[in-house]
Amino acid sequence: MYDAVIFDSDGVLVSRTAYDVLHEAAWAAFDAVGVADPDQAVVESTVIDVSPAEVREICEQYDLNPETFWTHRERLAVERQQTEARAGRKTPYEDLSALDRLSTPLGIVSSNQQATVEFLLEYFGLESYFEVTLGRQPTLESLDKKKPHPHYLEAAIETLNAESVLFVGDNDSDIQAAENAGIDSAFIRRPHRRNHNPTPSPTYIVEDLHDVVGLCRSAMV
């Protein structure tokens, strides 16, 4: 039996944020620090999967303070994702009520900002489901700790005081993070992942949250 189940947020519990929204936030961050016409390729490089070293290199190119730039980048990304939720373009998946059937402690580990995850839980009234919620802090250092690094996953496991844990995600980085943390994983085939073959191989492949509940209930028999 699993002592706890931990979920990724975007693409698992709530719909993903459109790339264009995050791209606009990155562009606005340059504008906020006085760079009115940054190179488009440079802006795109700061949207997703950017490292602290890359941010510092970009900021050196434009004579910017890296921490100041990244603070703006994170704040604007949070604000725009909140707008998406309020506009009905970022919503919970319809099967989220399946979690009502789980008595196992639940948590969230996301590579999105902590402020974004907390806002979404509060806005959609989902806080009661989860005992721990961990996302990134708005610092450059947090980029080195996001999945597939197991830092936040291990912190959640410790908070839940769990030994046998299942992590549910929709990205290769989720599955790798679970493997790095030494726990089981479930890859969920949301519509945007219908034809994706996850690497490394997850412990399970599931179609929806009802399947996750089924795994946990089977483990209890």
C-alpha cells in the first residue's frame, strides 16, 4: 500500500499553460528592466527549461542584474497564469473528483512557481485535497532544483512522513524525478500526451485519475 500519492500540477491536475502566455511574460520581463527590443531568440530561451547560468549569460549581454530580471520574469509568469485561470483558459481536469475516493495523504510537487500552484488551488477550491504543496521559489537557484532533480519531491515525501510513495506526472522529467527519488511513478496520458512514449519507463501508465485511484485501491487489497 502506498503511504502517499504525490502529483505534478500542470498537465495532471490542471490544464497546461499555453506557451504563448509564458512567452509574453518573458517578453514583458525584458521590458520591465528597460530592454525594449530584445532578440527574439533570447526571449524564447528564457520561457522554459532555462538554467541559472543561461540567465546570467543573457543578463551580462544586456547589462542586467540577473536576480532582478528573474524576479520580474517569475512575477509576470505568475500574474499571467492567474489571468488565464480567471478567464477560464486554465482549469482543473474533470476527473479530479476521483481523488475523493482516496484516503491516502496527497501532495503536489510542481516545477511551476509556488505562488502559481497555491493560487490555482485556492481559486479552484482544491486546497483540502493536499497536505503538502511544493513549487519553485522565484529565485535563480530554484531552477537547479526543479524536476528531474528530486529536491522538491524528497522534501514532500519527508513532510508527508511517507516511505512507499507514488508520483503521478505527464513529463519525462516527472518520471526521472521519481526514479531519482527511488519511488514508483505513473505517467498519465492526458490529451497532450496520447502518443508520447515516456523515458525512462514509468512504473505504470494510466489514462486518468480514476486509474490512479484504482492502482491505490488495488494496493490496499
